[in-house]
Amino acid sequence: MVQDIKTRVKSLNWESIQNELDAQGFAKLPAILTKDECDSFIELYSEEESYRTTINMTRYRFGNGEYKYFSYPLPEIIQSLRESFYPELAKTANRWLDYLKKPEHFPDHLQDFLKICEEYEQTRPTPLILKYETGGYNCLHQDLYGDVFLPFQVVFVLNQRNKDYTGGESLLVEQIPRAQSRGHVITLEQGSALIFPTNHRPALGKKGYYKNTVRHGVSTVTSGERYGLGIIFHDSK
């Protein structure tokens, strides 16, 4: 299964994905996880020993729902997703740094990046599963967790839109300097994914590139239950 995940991710049309990320800051991917894999994640949600913490979103005014951060060692399939996506996203991250004339550089492999996180005392894993019931939503936010972060993350939807739930679209809001914000509404099918910015994205203007801050969230689930899987690459303090 793990090797199969790596093959699936590697076989994506990364040239097209890289172009989409440059052009609009995000990219919608086809189904990568099978229905059985999605179902197994949903079943895993109730196994508390797999997680380091559970967050009640209402308590912290993050929205209405619940999410759980996995503990180390991560499940093999999540570790494989993290390792498989990271190299291509690091390429884009470094290209974006070049656009913004920044000297920093992300290493080619996930483990080297996590060593940098460790130097900044960021050692807690951040992949998570999210659950929303009818009326649930996620306020616009960013997942930074410390001074070191990869400027991309990936979210999967684990059950079927318009069958298991309605509503619950992925939301991206892009704050454009000296202008009004722009919103994006993205629907995902079971097993498919969205790559989007963790913090900001470079946008080309008349005088070169500038930063657009991006926040993400989930619109209100109008019926049923919606499960999501978030793959974040940097660890947390």
C-alpha cells in the first residue's frame, strides 16, 4: 500500500500542478485515496490511541466541529503521503522564494526539513483528521505552529459529497494588498485533494512579485457528516 501511494503521487501531472500553483496559488487533484482507504481513516477516527490531542473547535472559537492530531509514529499511509508530496512542493516553495528574492531554501527531502523544525523546537506531528456534523464549519485560519513552515499543505475529503454530506466546501480567501479580498470555493470528491498555501503566495504585479496572504476554512455542512484528512509538513511546537 505504501509503495502504491508513492506511485500514485509520483504519477500526478506535476508540470500542470506546478503551473496551477504559480498561476492561482492552489491546485485541485484527482482522487488519490481509494474508497476503502477513506473508509479506514473514518474508522480510525474513533481509535484514540492513534492521536496526541483532540481539539473541540467550538471551545476555542475555531468553528463548529472536532479534529485530532496524529501522534508519532504516524500511520504508514500518512507517512507515505507526507514523504511523497514533500519533494515536489519543496520545489515550488523554493521557486516562490526566488520570486520574492528570499535567500532561504527548503531541503529536498522531508526528513531534512523536519530536522530544521526540530532545531526550532517544533517536534509534534501535525497531520490530522477533521470531523464536521450538520451545522459544522471551520473559520478562516492559517496552520503555522511555529517559526518554520512549508508554504503548502494538502487536504483530502474522506467521504462522498451529496451522499454522506452536503455543503462543507473548502474555502480559500486571498487578501490582496490595497484591494478587496478574493474568495475561492472548491468542492472535492471522495479521495481527492487540494494543495493550497499555508501562509501567503507570490502574485505578479507591474513591479514584480508581491505577497497575497491566504486563509482557509470550510463552509457550513448543511446535512450529514464530513470527514477530512489534513497533511501538514512542518511539525508544531
